[in-house]
Amino acid sequence: MKIRYILVCLLCLALLVTGCSKDGDESGEGRTEHSHTTASSTKNSSSTTAKTTASTTAAPKPIVLPKSNNLQFDASREGTYNYCPAAMKLSDGTMYIYYCTNTESYEVVDYIGCRKGARKSDGTIEWGEEKIVLSPGGAGAWDAHHVCDPSVIAGSFAYGGETYGYLMAYLGCTSYDNQENKIGLAVAKSPEGPFVKVGDEPFIDFTVNPNVQVFQWGVGQPSLVSQDKQGKVWLFYTKGDVDGTRLMVDVWNLSDLDSPVGGTRQKLSENGLKNLDGGNDFMNNADLIYDTANNRFYASSDCHPNPTDTPNYISAHFRVNYFTPANSTSFGSFTWSTLKQVGPVITEFVRNHNTGGLRDAYGHMTDDGYLTVFYTVSNTGNSSLWTYRIYDYYMELPK
């Protein structure tokens, strides 16, 4: 009886020990990620076989794309156009969109407008009231007729004894025939401005060659991307002259805009670009986004050739391509890959052009997990300009 009593006590004690171990697992102690079996513990537990439970990782939730092709905002009056969007998303989710517009009905003079917005629960974006953040220069200024094609990034930029947190690159001109465009810079302490123009001259100049009778568009359609989230930038832009149309990139240190430091200037590779007919193509009117995780650039741009009916100077399709550069200063030898082409069958508009991707404050990929492209739509005919409006399109990123 005494021996049986002792055995029963030992059995109860063993059950109590087992129960304490279970309670320890539930409280977070003794779980697999905290259990490291050592040589000494193995030696002292020769009568017990240690069991390890493999940790399981939940499968990532699939990306659910919002519904595409939503009108972003409409004009408050007749005779207004909105196009050439560029957008940024700050770390708190606040968004800003910049675009070209006019301020007087049926007057073709470009200003740069800005709206503040936020994404709603259904994925669409609600934008606030328009604010004009940059206007054409006065009489005699190099940008007296148009200021357009904005691109804005955050960083640290000193100018005139002040430090500014935002830099804008834009197209400016005095011409009425779409030639001799130039690129200027402006700075601000807030995404909503006011933006202060840097100097009285264009940052990248262009002069028409009078000895050559060909269309000479100039330089413009800039896209700024930060390298270091401070003052070092890539400045992508279109150049059209006697040698044709192509996409260029300059490397700059703009930390001190009173004394900017320039680096390389290159034409981007055109390898892998295909037009709508399957032939070799060029790229222009592009907005760039840098994907830091994959060292990859995405570019939204117009497709070629343009339609032949009026207006024949804007495209019916836009596309998104991507590439990986050899390094931070080498852009001449890579090959483009195509992510998607979007045209009338998808948007139900006959013209789809002048795009801009949603980027973070530095021109890098956002944390959304998908790509948002804003694009301009319009009708055909001689009055098509007054139908320019901005829509959105969402697409999955390549694996």
C-alpha cells in the first residue's frame, strides 16, 4: 500500500509538471522560436526526446486592386483643360496631385494646379479644391507663356539663404508653336507651395537651330527622382531637336541651388521598346518611379504611333515599361520590359495620354503593393483640348 501510494504521488507530480509546461507555452514562453536546445540540456534529458514544432508563416494576403478608370476631379467652368498629372503620396497617406490647367475660360495659357487628397475606403481618391502653385513669368521672362509638366520631390534644397523641403521641375516657354521648350526649377517649404522659381533663367536651356528647317521641340516633360532623399537627384526629361526625340537623364547634386553640381548626361537606352505596330520605338513624355527594393525603374509614357485623325499630336494608348540600370550613373545599355499597354478598349476613351505615376515623396515606389497611373483622356475633333480630364488606372507589379 505504501509503495502504491508513493507511485500515485509520483504520477500526480508528473502530471503537474506537464501542466505547467503547457501553461508556459500559452503565455509565450517555451514556444518554438524561443526554444534553443543546447548540448548540456540534451545530456541532462537523456530519457526524454525533445520535440520541435515547425513555425508556420501565414500566406500573404493577395493584392486587391481598386476599380480603375475613375475621373479624379472635374473643371468648375467651361473652357478648361486638366492634363499632365504628377502625384505623390506622403508617409501619412496624404496625397498631392499636380497638373497643367488654364485659369481663364477658353484661354490657352498653362498654369500648374495642385490638389490635396486621400484614398477612401473603396480605393478611390477624394481630391480637395484646386490651388494654383506656379504661374507663367512676366513679360520678357523665359517662361512667360506656359508653365507645365510638373514633377515634385521632397529633400533638402538650399536657395537664397533659405532651406526648402520640396523641389519642382517644370516645362516653360514663350512660343506658340510648341517649339523651343525649356526646363526650370522651383522650391517650396510645403507640398502646396508657394513655389519660388530658382533664378531668372531656365535650368536646362534650349535654342532652336535656325539653319535647320525641322521641328525642334526643345527640352521638357521633366521627371525628378531622388537618389539620397536629400539633394542628389536624377532628372529625366524629353529632348526633341534635329537629331530626333529621345529620353534623357542628368545626374545632379541640387543641395545648394545657388551652386548646383552636375554629373553625367545620357540618352536612355531604347532596347526592347516596341511601338503599337511591333516595330522599334523611342520613349518620350515619361514619368519615372524608382523601386528601391528591386533596383528597378518604372516609366509610364505615351505609345506610338499617334492616330491620324484630329488631334494627331496626342496618343490613343499609354504604356508602363521597366528596367534595371547597370548602376546609378549608367543608363545606356539596359533592355526595357513591358508591364502593360492601355488604350481605348480598356478606358473607353479615344485618346489616352500624358501620364504620371503615383510616387512617394522622393519619386520612389509607394507602399501600396501596386502601381497607380494617372492619365489624361480626351475626345477627338478640333475642340478636343477642352475635354482633357485626368483619370486613374491600377496595375499589378511584376513578380
